[in-house]
Amino acid sequence: MTSSGLYVTRLLAPKNGSTEAECEDAAHVVPALSFDELVVYPLAVGMSDGATESVLAKDWAHLLAQSAAQDAWENEQVFRGGTSFESFAQTTVSHWEPWLEEYTAARAAQGNPLKWYEQAKLTDGASATLLMLRMDPKPGGDWRWRCAALGDSCLFHVRDGKVLRSFPVENPDEFGLTPNLFNSLNRDSALIAARTLFAEGSCEAGDRLLLMTDALAHWFLSATDHARVLGELSDFAGPHDGPRFSEWLRGLRAEGALHNDDVAVVRIDVEGQ
């Protein structure tokens, strides 16, 4: 059996006590598509987990994830690292200050200017993790994936219910450490590129790729039966399953199996013909 395409499921949910609008995790897919659309052309994903301790982390995470997905779609050389990745980093950081100016002006026009404590934190910028992925069809039906990671948002390559690759975190004990972060004011693109890790692999029909921010990634990697937990995740097929997904997460948190944190997950199923 050879693969003929991909199905992509994207789900986001806030931590307990927060609204969807307050979720600091972000995931973007390029090109934009429906969860039930079979993809037979290159696909790119950007995922980011905003650092709560930094101001406007939610907004930076969305900008970073969107920029990553778009750049990965337009320029596959970014996965070579070096100057190609540095160029992506420079461009992304350059978007922050214009966005911030518009945001500040809009807040003032609404009669809700930035608070003094928000102003004070702006000099430190906003920070977030980064995970970017590109998938390309290969002759014969398989798919090539390439990934770049800064921080502890993770990619899992699963086949027959077993994890073939866990990237960049391989051990659950590694979570909880201070991850590398992409800061909105960091213009040292060479340093960002040097701290970013790169990986690639090949998918065949029946394989799945899972991209997750840290809380769900920790839960998944800690599982003793990956086939079972993958089955639980696979029960959610698209945006219409958002409420059930949020309820499922609340159950895991109540059991103490999942940290109370925002969650973003993108599942890519490689279909055969």
C-alpha cells in the first residue's frame, strides 16, 4: 500500500479557568484546509506555546506560529538551518513592532490604554516556543517530513501504535526544565538558529504525526501504552469536536494525569490507496 494523501486535525483548548480567547498556544496550517480534505501537496505547520510570564505572549505565539507555517510552506530551505533560518527569524521579529504599534493604538482608541505594568514588561518582549513542520510527497507514495524546534513543543512520529521518533524531547523528565524560547525582540538571528534543533524522517501509509505543546506532549510521552492514548486522541476529528476535546482534557486534569495548561495539537494521518 502506498500513501495518497494526508488528513489534518487541528485542536486547541485553554487551561481550566481561562477562555478560548485567552489561550496562549497557537497552531497554524498552510494552506488552510478543512479537516475532511485529503491533502496531496506539500503542507506546513507552525506551532507555538506562549510563555505566560511575558506580556502579550498569546499574540506573539499566534504571530510566530503563522509566520513559521508560511515560511515553511514558501521556503523549504529554512530546514537547512544557517542563513535560511536566520532570515526567517529576522523577518518574524521585524513583524512585532508594527503589530505592537497597531495594538497599542487600538487599545487607546477603545479607551483601554496599556496599563503601567504592561508598559514596563514591553521592554522585555514576548516569548514563546516554536515548532515548524513541512511535509512533501515522495515518489512511490511515502511522505518526507522536516521539522525545526526551539523549546519543548514536540513532534511524535507514530507507526503501528509505537513512537518511532520523539522530537526534540525524548524523555518525560526533560519537561519542567527551562526551555529555549523565541523572544519578539531578539534580533540575534544567528543565536536563534544555533539554538534551534532540526530533524527529518519518512512516513508511509498508516503513519501518524502528532504535534503538541508541552502539557499534552508530556502526557503522551509518559504513557506506557501509546496505542491506547493515541486511540483516545484519534476520537476527535475536527473543530466540531472542540467541546468534547475540552471536556476530555478537564477529565485528565482532574485525574492528575495532565498539567493545567493550554493545549494545542495537530494530528496528521497518512492515508493509503
